[in-house]
Amino acid sequence: MKKTALVLALTALFAVSAFAGLTTYTKEMALTAGSNLFGVLTPGSLSSVRYLATDLNLIGNAVDLEYSDGGANVFASVITGMGIVGISIDDENVLNIAYSTTGDDMRLGGSLIVGWDGNSYENKQVVDNPNNPDRTTNNEMNMGAVFNIDMPKAGMTFMGYLGVYGEYDITRDFDNTANVLITSEDDAETDWTFMAVARLNPGGFNVIPVIGYMLDTSVDRDWADINMDGTLEIDTVTTYSSSYYLGGIFAGRDFNVTDIITVKGGAALIVTGRPGETTKTEDRVADTLVYNGSRSTGYYVNVPMYVGVEAKLNDTWSLYTSAGTEGLSMNGNTDQFNQEISSASFTDYQVNGDLSVTPNVYYAIGANMTVGDFKLDVCFDPSIFTSGTYAITGNSTDSNDLVYRIAVSYGWK
């Protein structure tokens, strides 16, 4: 469930009186070669609404249900007398509640994002001491708050995001025959994420600059009261901290080739970096403190791109296809060592870099059927057309299904 989401839109629509309609996740994937990075190409899509609540103005009243191998996604939005409210639950148990004001000059929007996951295990099949079962517990929580301002007439939208991810794990391992606690672990992790995005529309192009920062910290404690007499024979605490930064710019444009064919294209320049991690381990029994002996700092530059085509065959049927590539990538790393493990004093000892062109091309095919206010979107597994299904050819594909994602949506005035 841990995930830092940088979901961006590359096309600007500004109409208020006439809703542009909902763009489903399924249609997004069909038009962007299934890329998570370019998952939001049109404001008013489900991905954009998650972070740009003012895009609810482009959707209006709508409901959407989608299914894929990964699970189901549910979305609904409704126009009220005080604005537009949207709610969604995705296949990773993430709940999003969004709200936006309406208006021609300025709109204010916000979202609350909450994700959860948890599991536990207990082994009570013990004879000597059933009151001390082996136990493992894992709990995860992901929360985020978004605020954005949309100025439709100026063609500008701004967004700020603050998110926190937390995970807490507990492990207890008993030797019930000897009635002793062998090991015990308490692990806690917290990640803070900040992101700022602008959506601009200069000269018919759609330009999106983005900056982001993430702070990752964790505290892991291993301890044991082996004789269960109140005295700890083992008690070590390991503290980890690291940070990451992101900067990028996205650009794209739609081309209406004919009345029925639209070509969508886009590219991005994305730079991520990590200043380096610090780990220190404190042995509370031996009263010692040790820092990590080495670490690595570095950066990564990526230039992905895509092109998609939408063909409207008639009032009922439309076809989608797209292709994308990771394009150019460059990375550099600096390995450092710690001169004194009793403190964090790092010195560079090796610098390396890599420049590569990734020729891998990803592609997708989809279709839409519209009947009145109902829409059906499907995204096909492209390998089916080259390899066939497993039942027919025995060849294994990613999903072994002709349709690996489907969406049913309905919109009303």
C-alpha cells in the first residue's frame, strides 16, 4: 500500500456550463500505454480528481465502477447547493473524499485521502503455555490532505499536497516448552511527503511543473526478556532516516486530426535524487552507539514519452490505442564511507554514472461503447492479439484474459 503518488494532468479544459464528462481509469490506461506516470492526461479523469478536486467541475454528477485483476474501484460525485462532492475507494483500500466550489473566475478544492491495511497472526496451538502464543501484527495507515486553487479563465491550477505514511509491526516469539521469550520486535516507520503542482496552458500546450520532497524515518527495536524476570538480555534500537526530492516538467498537446480522430502526445523530464541515508544502532544493554559504515547518494533523470489515438467511429463506438516508452535515462551515484562509526562523518570514495536509451515500447488497446448516459470502457491485453490466450495456444500472457480492465459509468445533469 505504501505509495508516493505523483499524479499529473497534461490537458486543460475550462468549461463550466457544460460538463466534459468522466474519464475512467480504464480509458486512461488505454490512451497512455498503461503507464502509471501518464495516468492522468485529461482534467476530469479519476486520477486528476484525486489531487485536483476542482476538476469535479468537469465531471458533474457521475458514478463509476471498475474492475481489473487487482480489484475494484468505485467513484461517485454529486452536485449540491454548496458545491460538488466526490468520494472514491480504490483497489488498495484508499478512501478519497473531495470537495470543490463552483464558479467562473475561481474555484477552491480539497481532498482527504485515507488508506489502511492490517493483518495479524497468532499461533495458539501450544500445550505448555497457551497464554503466550507466537504473534505477528502489521498495521499500515496512509493519510494525505490536498488543497488546490483553479482559475479557469486564466488557465491556471495550483495544488499543494501533504501526506504521511505510517507502519507499525509487532513480533513475539515464545519458547513455550521452556516458557521463555526468544525474540521480540517493535518496528515503526513514518514517511512524510510534500508535493506542489501547477497546471498551465500557454499557447495551446499543456505544461505542468512539479516539485516534491519525501522524508523517510523508521525505528526498529529488538528486545528480549529471555528469562521473563523483568531484565532485558537483548535491547537494541536501530534508527534510519533518508530523504528524497523530485523535480520535473510535463508537456503535452491534443491534435484534432479529423472530426473523428484525436491524437494525444506528451513527454516529461523528471529528476529524482537522494542525499543519502543515515542509520544508527544503539545497544542499550552494552551502552554503545554505532552509525552505518557506508551509504550511497545519487540522482536519476528520466525522459518518458507517449502517443495515443482516439477514434470516434459513431455515436456509440470509439476505439483507443497508444504506445509509450521510458525513453532516455541517466543516473549517478556517489558511494561514501564513514571514517568514524561513532558519528555520522561520511567521505566520498567512488563516483559512477550511467546514460542509457531504453527502447522498450509499451502499448495498449481499448474501446468505448456509449448508450445514452451510460458508458462502457474496456482495455484489452495487447499480447492476446500476438500470443493468443493460454487456453488456445498454451502461451502465457500478463493476464491471460482478453479484457484485463473494464469500467461502467453513468453521468446525469
